[in-house]
Amino acid sequence: MDYPYNSMLHNNVELELTELFKKNSKYSEDLCTAVITETGLADFIADLAVDAQMPSSSRPVRSGAITTFISIANLLLNHEGEYVQQELGSSDKWTTFVHAELASANANNERCACWSQDQCLRLAYK
């Protein structure tokens, strides 16, 4: 592993955002909405998907940072907060990303739009 700290950073970013956007989070809807609005998180993730193509393949890279961002995108997509969904829906880049790249990435990797495969399995077998 050339840059072991990258995995640690990716994991910590994902864990922090998971804590913020998970169901029954202790954080307010206002904070969640502010994170999306003030950071441009949805557009940032959508732009990454466009730039993260493997040179010899049309399939998006699904390792390292891209795996983290796909997980975060699925987490945002499944967030139940009304204002968060309004903010996400107001971004054309996000909407295009969700219907094209994210749907394709989830289908290609046999993942549903959940933040983890385990969660998908639990939901499917309830």
C-alpha cells in the first residue's frame, strides 16, 4: 500500500458523515442541510464520478476514494430528512449523477442504494 494514510482518511470522513446523516442521528436537520449547502458536497461527489474513469474502461473506479464517495452518495440518497432531500434535489449535477453514474455503479457492483451491502441484505430479508 503506497499511501496507507489515505485509507484511514477515507474511512474517517465516511464515518463522520455516516454519523451525521444516519437515521436517528443526534445532529439536527439544520446541520445536515448546512453541510450539504455550505460544502457543495453533492456537486463535489457528482463531479468526482465524471473524473474517475479508468483509462482502459468506461466503468467508474470503485476503490479508494471513489468507494468512499459512492458510499457517502448512497447515504445521502437514503437520508430521510425533508430539507436535505430538497437541497439534493435542487442540484442538477446531483440528480444527473444519481440517475446515471450512481445507479450504474450500484448495479455494476451489485449494491442497492444503501450505505452498506449488509444493510441492503437486512432490508431485503425483513
